[in-house]
Amino acid sequence: MGGKNKVLRRYLSNNNRFKSDNPDYGRAFLLNAALAYMSVICMIFGILHIIKTDHPIFIYFYFAVMILSIVVIIFFHKTDNVKLTSLFAVILATFIMGSILHLVYSDYSGLFWAAAYLPFVYLMLEGKKGVRATLILGVSGLLYIIFFHRDWQPGIFNYMSIINIAGAGACLMLLIVYYERSQKRAEKSLVAKNNQLHLMSITDRLTGLYNRHKLDETLNELVCKSKTCKKPFSIIIADIDRFKSINDTYGHLTGDKVLVEISNLLLACVRQTDIAGRWGGEEFLIICPDTDYAGITDIAKRIEAFISGYNFGCCQGVALSCGVATHNSGETVDSLLQRADTNMYQTKQSRRNT
């Protein structure tokens, strides 16, 4: 069963050349399914008319359409040209519908195919072209029926009528399923793009850490929450020592590599509840909810030791100076940042003096 599904999927996707991320993925599926359906239905009708040849012209008509459908399928699988194949499919469907209108005789049940024909034209051509073509062909067919229906003989309900109704209904269901899946695929794609845009808006492009906008937002939220919950939170401002000399000595590409590696190391050091971000340039900010001064001091020492003991390859002696601060009741974000920044520069200065 799995093998059959794999073969069918390969056929519907032109031997897997149309991937799910391809914008024409859905239309390629519909084209292959519709053309295959068209050729099979025409073959069935052709065989039925051979068995009961009331009108021999229908035998030639149905087998001719079947061959043309197969030719269009072969063309599509050789070229992957969705637009041109869609146009061929619409022309072929219009030829079938026009022939049904002109050659109905007493079998008017063929007109049920109009219920599937018009949606098919719209879905194949899409957009304004699809709307215009659907209106023009729909009105043309209606006018033809109005002017020529007087010459038609009374209809007969027989096995051909049942086949026409069932076939048209199945075709219409195929189009409905395609439309629903296209809508769900479009919605899924839109959600994914929105999530991607949101992620881009809150992350630093180089390091992948949260950016300053996200950090500011988080700090303001925690300050507001501390007024009601009375829960402490602390921050760490970390700065790479002598980063300018790293850029001057090894080049900016190496400097960027150091920034990325330190970002990864910071993520490895902090807890899942902590928020690490790039504050600007070679500075980082780590926000630690539910953390007091003793806890934030331990985290800062662990980070400094981890960075100083890491092998950065050609760039040796990379160190990080951390400044910590715990939020006090009623304190503003600016005041908290200023205290952490002052502590960080004190740490940096003490290292230079030793």
C-alpha cells in the first residue's frame, strides 16, 4: 500500500520535482489529478459507446480527448510548465464542455459537468484571469443553451445519466478538497512567515540572541510585575575585555566569530528561565527572574570562569567582565541598568590593575 502511495505521489508531483515549499505545488497536484481523471472518464465513456453505439461520433470524441489528455500530461512531466499546462487543460476542458453542449442529443445529463467545469477553469487560471475566463465561458454556455435548447429532444434518464452525475460530482469533490487544502496550506504558510518575522524582530541577526528591543520589553514587564508580585529579579551586563584589540589584530570576521561563540557559551551557562541578549556591540545583557543578589553573583562568576577557560582557537585570552544588579522595589529600569553597568566597569578596572 505504501509503495502505491509513493508511486501516486511521484506522479502527482512530477517525480517529486514540485516540493511542498514550491508555490505551484498544489496546482501541479491538481493538474495531474484532473488530467488523469479526464483521460480515465473519457476512456470509460468511449468503451460504453462502443458497447452501445447509438452515436458513433461519441466514440471518436471520447478517445480523442483521452489521447489529448495523455499528451498534455506527458508535456507537463517533461517541461514542468504549470502556466502553459494549465492553459492547455482549460482549453481541453472547454472543448469537452462545448462538445457536450453541441452534441447532447437527448443526453442532457452531460450538462452536470458544468458544475465542475467552471470552478476548474477558475482554479487553473487563478486570480483575475480565472475570474474573467469563468464569467466569459459561463455566460457563453448559458447563451448557447438559451438560443439552441429548442432544437433539443426530450431527455432520457439512463445508465449514462447516472455515470455523468456521479463523474461530475466526484470531479467537483476533487476541486473542493483541493481548494480547502490550498486554503489550509496558505494559512499555514502565513502563520510560519509571521512567526519568522516575529522571531527576526526580537533576535540579533549575528548572534541569534535576543535583541535590545526584546530585552527592553522584558525589563519593563518584570519591573511592572515586581510592583504586584514582590518577586526579585536580577541582571548581568557582560562586556568582552579588549574587544577592539581583537578586531584590530585578527580582523572583524574573527571578532564576529568570537561574538557568536560567546553567545553560544552564554546560552549554555544560563537557565531556561533566564533571558540572554546582545545589548549592543560587544556587550550582553542577561535577565534572571526570581533571582536574588547571591544567586546572580554565582551565575556571573560561573560565566566569567567558563569564558576564560574556553579555547577560542587563534584568538587566545578572551575574557568577559560581568556587572550584576538586583532590582530594588520601586526602582526604574534605567537605574537598574546603571548600577549593573557601574559594577561591570569596576570589575573591568580591577582586572586591569592586577
